[in-house]
Amino acid sequence: MLAVFRWVDNTAELELEIEASTKEGVFADALAALAELLATEPEVQLRAGHEREGRPSVTRRVSAEAEDRPALLAAWMEELVFLAETQGFEPLAVQALELGPRSAKATVTGRLGRPPPLVKAVTYHRLSFAPAGDGYRATVVLDV
């Protein structure tokens, strides 16, 4: 038999594109996207501010720092992934976001559960955050 090999597409990444009218909206939408991805109740489509029955809400103070806005978005998402992995925290909504040029701080409402260990890392591959039209557009790639 002849030796044969082939490349097989096997994507291990998810690319998230966010469009929002404000910089703060980009961060809130990033949290909403992660909430949907990490939901332990798949029949529930999570959106910021929607409540889930059965488990009480908890809050966490989330903060991130980075040298520029794209890196700050990646650091923010990485912190949310870390809380999911280490505390079982499933984020639901951003409360009182304080966004500076190199820092993001917010109280985040969520639930404690057992989110799937789906996200391995937030990568810098194709990372972007820039003005677009009347708002902002960001791209973040997750290693899954």
C-alpha cells in the first residue's frame, strides 16, 4: 500500500466579531458572547440583563489592564474565562463599567455553575478594535 497523507481542516478557533455604538458596548457585547458560549443551560440564549431561573445571582469585580485597546479587550475576556474556569462563574451582565485607555473595571453579574472548559485562551491572532462608521468594531479569536 502506498503511503498517503492529507491535511484535514480541524478548526480549533472561534472568531468573534463585535460591532457596538460605544467602546463600552464592545466590552459588554464581548461579555454577552462569552456568556452565550459558557452557558451550562444550552436551551437558554443568554443576553446581557436576562435572568436565568434556579440559581441566585452573584457579582464579581472584574478588572484588566493592557497597553492598548485591542489588548485590553483580550485581557478583559481572558479574565472572564479565568473566573469561569477557577470559580465556575458564568457572566451574564456588566454593571458600572469604568473604561480607561489602558484599563477596564466593572462589576459583573452572573451565576455559579460548571461552565464547560471550552475556551483555552484568548489569542492576539487577528485581534482588532477600531472605530467603524458610527461606532466601533472589534475582532477576537478564541483558542478552543
